[in-house]
Amino acid sequence: MTQSSLTLGYVPGGTPAKWARIWAERHPEVPLQLCAVDAADAADAVRAGTVDVALMRLPADTSGLAVIPLYEETTVAVVPADHLLTAVDEITAADLDGEPTLLPLDNVVTWAAPGTPLEHRPDTTKDAIELVAAGMGVLVVPQSLARLHHRKDLTYRPITDAPTCPVALAFPEGPQSPLVEEFIGVVRGRKPSSSRGQAEPAPKRTAREKTLAKQAARAAAGKVARKPSRTQRGRR
């Protein structure tokens, strides 16, 4: 591995913590740099080499990229805590009929919710959250974004029949650096002892471990030497 570090981009609501922890355990000598990127810029960041790999939302323009689907997020509606929709634990698309809906400019949900889109489009999801809190309308987002922008005066409800929001790992097409290959293996759940099917060399033992092993071997040899033979036992 010739790279001194690896940079992982992640979109708002992305959850790189699990893979960052595993990477730190396996490769403490190679820092994993985490870089927050806007959802609309994630693919370009990989293509430009700003990040080596990225957790990004689909669908997106993935030309020139290889993509590994990771998981699907539940689509939810963010509403004020006292909204009528909070009377149930989950809703359907039909429950949004007639509801004024906010569509921020950084919207990542491609599904057209059946509500009534407001003419005003806030710049960001964070701005839209503020408008939801002010009673301006409902916001449809992936569940992780609802959690990211959590407020005591807001809540959210899963939309059971809405399409899910896919999240994937993206990296440049073609041959990969050893570090990128290793990170792909981490994401895919490859065991520490496995790398493209080849086992890693066993870790070297410390001087103390070698000494203890020799002592144990000598002790075991002594016990064998002192053990009486069947003939000797028969003479007793």
C-alpha cells in the first residue's frame, strides 16, 4: 500500500462510522479521512479525485464510476409534532394528498410525493426543516436526513408505499489502488484474514511470547520424559 491515507466522502445522512471503525482496527497505520460532500457533488468529487471513494445516493450520474449498492433507506414525511399525521405510526402516500409539501433545491428523493408542492423552494433541506417547524408544509426525505435534522418540535412518519432511497459506494472505474481495494473488502464484509482470497501473514510474536512458548515446550517435554513406561508401571 503506497498511499499514506484514504479519503472517504459521504453525503448528509450517510453513516460511515461502522466502516471507519473497522478500518481503524485493521489499518491503524493508514488514516481514513472522512470528507462531507453535498449529495449533488458526490459523484464529481470521486471523478475529480477529491475523495477516493464515496457514500452517495442513487440515482445519480455515475458515468466513469463503479458502484456497489449498500442499503435502502426508508422514505419518511417530516411534520410538526402536533400534526394530524402523527396520530398513526406510519402513513401511506394517500395520506399526503392535499398536504403542502416542501421541495428544497438539494432534494434527494426522486419520488414525486402526492402532496401539493409549494412554489417556494428552500435552498437546503435544513432550510426546509425550519419551514416545516413554522407550519409551512410537509417534507419528504430519507429517514437518515430526518434523524440528522431532528428537533423536539418535529417528528417523522414512514411512508409505507413510497420507494426507498438507495445508498451506494462509488469509486473510479478501472484498476484500483490497494487501499481502495482493501476498503471495498471492508464494505463487502471481507474477513481480516482474507484479501482477494489470500490470507494475510500471521502477526509476529513478541520476545515475551516467544520466551513463554519455549518455557511451555520445555515443561511439556519434561513431563513426557518423567512419565513412567508401561513396563515400569507394571513393576510397581
